[in-house]
Amino acid sequence: VTASITKTQIPSSNLMSNNSSGTNNQGTKRGAAVGKIPRARQTQMLNPSKIDPVGINDIEENMEVTPHMNGGSVGGTVTRGDANQMGPPASRRRSNVVKEVEKLKKNREERRLRQAEIKNEKENMMNMDPGNPNWEFLSMIREYRHNLEFSPLRDTDPVEDHQITVCVRKRPMNKKETTRKEVDVITVPNKNQISVHEPKQKVDLTKYLENQHFRFDYAFDESCTNEIVYKYTARHLVQTVFDGGMATCFAYGQTGSGKTHTMGGDFNGKTQDCQKGIYAMTAKDVFRFIKSPPYRTMNLSISCSFFEIYSGKVFDLLAQKAKLRVLEDGKQQVQVVGLTERAVDSVEDVLKLIQLGNAARTSGQTSANSNSSRSHAVFQIILRQGPGRLHGKFSLIDLAGNERGADTSSADRQTRMEGAEINKSLLALKECIRALGRKGAHLPFRASKLTQVLRDSFIGEKSKTCMIAMISPGLSSCEHSLNTLRYADRVKELAAHDPMEVKMSTVAEDDVENMESESDLAQLRSLNEGEMSGDMLTFHEAISKLQEAEEDMVEYHKLVMDSNNRWLQQDKYLLDRTNQVEYDQEAYTIQLDELIMEKISMLTELRLKVGKFRNMLTEEETVSKKMTNNIYTK
């Protein structure tokens, strides 16, 4: 068999052994064949140290070897190829092995060059913001923004009129975040869209961004002032109030996201300029409207009230935080008994009331935030016509920090109850606003004290509401910002005209009676199964029972205290009768016995209510521990 030798180096030892062998014809032929090779080539082949790889391969490509087996040795006939069939000169040809080596070398050099470029790019980026541990995320966010076309909200853009308006405001980075070298993870590309760049890390520690996008009626970036925010949110609601409707404006978000700044005004250190907040701007427009020709002759008067809802209880911020009772009559009209309502004649009067109420508002340190807003503050501007008939009402609400809902697993009962009430009230508020967008849907206003006192704001054709969701731009607040945006997105999504929503609305109208028979709290859970688990529903029910038992006990205790004054007078009267020379002893004993029995009866009832409340405390503790254990075991 004759085979062409290619891509193979001929060992010099084989050539030497073949050339020296003369014991057979094949050996002679092999020697003769080698003898025909030019001397210079023979020298190269016989001297391994002088072999030219390219030269020997050139020979191999034009030679043939006939292999033989002779006593275990390998032999073969080497013949020269035809001179006419010889390829290009050796200097112009390369073997495949050499080409592959050169290709690998080239790839290695290119790879090293790319690595050097990446290293230089990283060093340059790190030098742009030296010492920032999140410089990789910062670089990715900058690259993302570089490819965007920004078209932010401008003062000249038209104001849209919606029954439900939901918008988002991003605040600027503060000094603390700048000092900590926080990364801004919020982008507002246009007037109604907002993007969150959530930092992520793969198993192999590779960092990447998960960009999440949200769409609302308006998106305010960090350059927007309070005046612009007011123009597109609460300003058009003033007209609703003068038209005889109910208007509400909510500020929602994490503590420190800018709620109080937006509602109350700019801060200069610890001093707040109340004239630049939505409270003051609304008051200015109300007084401007009431002096205008259409309403000047309507005999309208303006008054204000300011109260807070803390842990399911209502406190009057204009009356030294007096505790108030919320009652519902047979017509489902909700009244806050004893709420202070002060008449105002100017914007300055309104600002004084706001400052007085803000100074008394409950706030403090919690496990979720070092200075959290622990209560919902409700400031109301009320229009009355004539002697006292309600014409319209504007409720401005600064909600508690939404991160406070995370305190439901706290070891402290008071903190747990605060967190549970805030969590429940925010869910109930969301469902009430959504019900406003669906005509005829059942309103679960009894699910929380907040929605109970604001019930009138969620019913009627003339009711309008606006929610301003506040978000912080820092990376450390990314989770809270996403929760805020998801909440706001859920509020608005049902206001859209979707065929499925129309179907749901029809079902709600047909089953209103069935839904009303179900507790509002249970309905709240059925509407928010992803946000309220069965354990959480049980916990909320335990908290509600505890609050009811507490109110019942405290009210009865007040009744006993009032009876004590009457009992003291009766005791004194009976004792005075015994000082008479002749008094009716039988009548005295009968009346004294009746008085004692009345005392025993009322004190026994009070003791039963105290025992019931203590049992509720134990039940709440048990449910809380069970819920906490389930959270940790999952």
C-alpha cells in the first residue's frame, strides 16, 4: 500500500537505520531512494539539530512511503514527487499545525488586549466615583440612561381630569445618601413612566440589573417643585369641592420619601415653610374660589379639622390629642364624635392650625425606620352653606410610612398592633379607591378606621381622589420603592376600561347583598390573597376583637366612674338621714341595699369585661407567635 506522508515528521533514527540496512532488496532500494535525495536535504534529515520543520514538511508533502514490516521494524520506499507537481516554494507555504499555532497565538493576543481594555475601563469608571462599592451598578445604570430619550413633564403640559388620579414623585438624593455613596436606581424617562433598576447578583457573583417599568397618570422627577406637583394633583380637586363633591388627596410612601415635604412644605434645616406645601396651596385656592363671582353669593363658610388615626384609635390634633369615638348611624353615616372644627378666615389661619396639628402628631422609632410616621394624619377643609349644611369637603391625608407594615412580627405588642393597623388600613384604602372606579361595587369601608372615617369620600358621582406615591432614589430603599410602586399600580389598574373589569363590576352589583353579609375584613383578604395570608387574616381578626374589647371595657369603666359620683351623693344622703333623731330605719336599709346591689352589679360587669380583654390579649399573643413561627419555617 502506498501512502502520501502529510503533517508527519519523519524521525531521523528511522532514516539512518533504513539507510544502513543492506540485508534485503527492500533495504537496498531504501538506501538507493535516500541516495537520490539532494545532499543538503540528506544532511538536514540525518542531523536532527539542523532539521527545518518547514523544509522537512515540504519534502514530506512530495514523497511517498511504502511501509513494510521486517522483524518488527518499519520500512518503506521513499520516492521523489514529480518536479512538475511540486507546489510553491517552501517560504510561501505553511503546514496546518503551524497555521493553527499562529491562530492560537493571535487569539491569545487579542484576548489579552480585550482584558486590558476592560481593566482600563473599570479603572476609569472607578476613578469617576472613587470608593463607591456599587460602581458596577452605577456604570450599568449610566449606560442604560445614555440610550434613553428623555421627555419629562413640563409646566406647559395639559392637566387631565380623572376621577382617580395616581402619580409618582421621585425625590432628590439627600446628604446622607450622598455621603454613603448611594446609587440612584430610579429613572423617570417621560411624564408618565418610571423605571426601577433593581440590583441583582447571579450564583457566580456576576452583577446585573433587573429593570422594572411602571406607568401612571403623571411621573414627577427630582427637578419638579411642589407647585408643579400641586398643579397636576390637588389643584383641580378644589373645583370638585365647590361643586358639592368630596375630594381626597393621599401622600403615600416610605418614611423619608418626601410625604411631609410635599404636603407640608419645604424644609430649611428643621424649620418647615408651610406656605409651599399642598396644604397651603389648597387653602389659597379655596379662599380664591370663595371670593369669585359664582360662589360669592352662596353664603359659604370655611372650617378646618385635623386628626390622626393611630393604632385604630382617632385623636384630635387640635384639642390636645383628645381621644374620639367613631360611630355609624342606621343610615350608614359615619360621625367622629367630638371632633374639633375651627372656622378660618384666611390662609394664615389655616397654616397656624397645620403647625399646631403637626407638632402633636405621633412619630417615633420603630424596627423598620429610625423616625417613622406612625399615624395617618387627616387634615380637612370643610365648606358649609347656611347654618351648617355640608356643601363639600377636601381631605388631605399624610399616610403612615408603608414600611411600618413590616412590624407585625415585632416582639412588642404595641408595635405589632400599630403595624397590623397600618397594614390593614392601606389594603382597605386601596380597595375603597378601586371600588370608586367601579360603579356599584361593594365598599369595604368597615375594614379599617381610616376608611371608615373617610367613607363619604368614596361614594357618589362627585367624589374624586388623587394619590401621590413618594419614592426614595437610593439603592438601599429599592425594595420599599418597588412596594410603593406596586401598591400605586394596583390602585390605578382597575380604573382602566378593561372588559374583565366590567364583568367583575357586574358580578359585584349582583352580589352586593352577599358580599355585605361577609365581613369587610374577610372580603379584604379575598381581594388581596397574594398580600394577606390566612395567618395574617386570623391575626387581623384577633387585633380587631382586641380593639373592640378594649373600647367596650374603657367605655364601661367611664360609665362606672360617672356612677361613682352619683353613688357618693346617695351615700352622703343616706348617712345624713341617720343623724336625725327619728329616721326610718327600714327605708334606710332598703335604699342602702339597693345602692350596694347596683354597685356590685356594675363592678361585676366591669370585671367581666376586664377578664374578656385579658383573654383577648392572650389570644393575640398566641396568634402572633404562630404567625411568626410559620414565617420562619417557610
